[in-house]
Amino acid sequence: MAEPEKDEFTGTMTTGHEWDGIKELDTPMPRWWVWTFYACIVWAIGYMIYYPSWPTLTDHWKGTSGYTDRKALEEELAVRDVERAVWYEKFTSQDINQIAKDNELLNFAMSGGKVIFGENCSACHGSQGSGAPGYPVLADDDWIWGGSLTAIETSIRFGIRSSHDDTRISDMPEFGDDMLEKDDIAEVADYVLALSTGKSDDDANEEGKEVYEEECASCHGEDGEGGRESGAPRLSDGIWLYDGTREAIIKQVTKPSHGVMPTWEDRLDDVSIKQVAIYVHSLGGGE
Ligand code: HEC
Ligand code: HEC
């Protein structure tokens, strides 16, 4: 260990460390660095006094600010509750049509509705409402019971042939049960098939048309346009709740199937029902 000395090239003192004639300079820290360092120490001391910090033998220093994580979280949650209460207030006090006109509420409905749909509806209606035989596609603008916001909300809230007192309900008669002859059923099935492809040539199937007008038109409409009061699907398009084959139509006329959609009033709150109704409405492009 040599004595520290002034280095003749830089004018800086050496530390006295020396290896094979190479000496270590004792370059001082830059001023700004040193002052920043001291400032940090002062700041840290202040911080430790202000906030909870050091452990004591039995507890810990609570800080002069009175801050605790738990209190901070409670405050945050309280703010969120207030915010949410505002949304809830708007959703519950307004009609679904008014809600959909408000862009902010609409966005809130869409994001919430998507999640609610995924959790509660997609099991039957397919993801994004793609549908399955017996479970109507919700992502088109072909509606059995109506595609307005209000109609969709009603379908969801009260269900279809559900256990709710206000459920939508209607039954297609069992024509195979002595109401129509087998031949008549076959004729009318042919007529419906022709209707669905837009090729109904009334003269070609006079009998089928007659049966249709007598037995079916009251629910499904003169031209097969469907009847929403009776939940009778449109037959004049190629969109089928069940199946569009001749056999399927004969089966439906002979011994009809009836879809059941649960009521959601007891399972989802008012806000969620409106959210998911708005989401469903958007899937079909919004009738
Ligand atoms: C258990 C299966 C099932 C679940 C779950 C279900 N649905 Fe349905 N839904 C049906 C069936 C079946 C129909 C068709 C009823 C009929 O034949 O008229 C239907 C019909 C509908 C309709 C009417 C469609 C139209 O064309 O008028 C809407 C809207 C609808 N569902 C929305 C929903 C929403 C939103 C949810 C989730 C909150 C949901 N459904 C959950 C079975 C289900
Ligand atoms: C009282 C009203 C009513 C009458 C009358 C009626 N239907 Fe229906 N029909 C319905 C309803 C309601 C459904 C839908 C069942 C469901 O949602 O599960 C339906 C469904 C159908 C379907 C299935 C449609 C699809 O998209 O899969 C066919 C086909 C059909 N009816 C044909 C007929 C024919 C043909 C007649 C006359 C012989 C007839 N219906 C008479 C109410 C009626």
C-alpha cells in the first residue's frame, strides 16, 4: 500500500492502491450525484415517517398519514360502488330503447352483455348466437317472437313456454292427431317446401295451398311470413328453427316440437337482462 499522492497527469489524488505500477485514481463522485443521493436519503426518512414502515417489537410504525392498504382499497371500492350505482340507476330507471340511444350506456351494455351471453346463453344458442337445431340463430334478423329491443327483452325476461306466469306461449296443433289425413300433411309439406324456396306455384299444389290456408295461415301468415303473436316462424325463407327437409316438415305438422326457453327474471338482475338484450339485438344487426 503506497501513500496517496497527486497524479501528475490528471491532478487527482490516488487511493494508494497499486498493481504493478498501475495506480488507482480517487476520482470524486460528481456533485449532482452526491446531492441526489443525499436528497434520496432525506426523502426516504420523510417517507418512513409519513407512511407505515419499520417493524417495532410488537407492531409496526403506523406513519403520521394514517394510510393503510385496506383503507385505500375500501375507498377505491366505495368510488366504484358510486360509479356503478350511477350506471345501475340509469339502467333500471330507463326503458331499454332510451338506454340504447345513449352511447356510453350502449358501450357498457355491449361489454357486459357479451360476458353474460357467454356465461348463460351460448350453451343453447351457440357462441355469438350462431344457433343450433331447435335453438334459434340470434345473429340474423329473422325473429320468431320479434327483433325489436323490447321484444327481445321480453323473450329473455319471461322466457318462452317457461315456468314464468308472463311467459310467451303458443302451441302448434298436433295435426297428425286426427286433424289432417296423411295425404293432406304430405301436400301441405310440399307447399311449405315450395314457399320456403320462393317457388310456390299455387296451381301446381292446389290441395296443399288449400290445407295451408285453412289450417296454417292463421298462425304462419297468408304467404308464410310468420306470426309473432303466436311465435309461428316465418316459412317463406330458407331459415329453419328445426330442419327444412320434407321429412322434418311432415314430422313438425304431424307431431310438433316446441322449443322451451327458460325465464331469466329470477336468474339475472334487471341491469343484466337489459345488457344482454342490447347485445343480442346488435348480433342480428338490430331490427
Ligand atoms: C336451455 C336452452 C336456452 C338457453 C340457456 C337460452 N335460450 Fe334463448 N331460446 C331457447 C329456445 C329453445 C328458443 C326458441 C323458443 C321457440 O321455439 O320459440 C329461444 C329463443 C330465444 C329468443 C327469441 C328468438 C326469436 O327469434 O324471437 C331470444 C331473444 C333468446 N332466446 C335469447 C336468449 C338469451 C339472451 C339467453 C341467455 C340469457 C338465452 N336465450 C338462453 C333456448 C335457450
Ligand atoms: C296455433 C298456431 C299454429 C298453427 C295453426 C300452425 N303452426 Fe306451425 N308452428 C307454430 C309454432 C308456434 C311453431 C314453432 C314451434 C317452436 O318454436 O318450437 C311452428 C313451427 C312450424 C314449423 C317449423 C318451422 C321451422 O323453422 O323449423 C313448420 C314447418 C310449421 N310450423 C308448419 C306448419 C304447418 C304446415 C301448419 C298447418 C298445417 C302449421 N304449422 C300450423 C304455430 C302454428
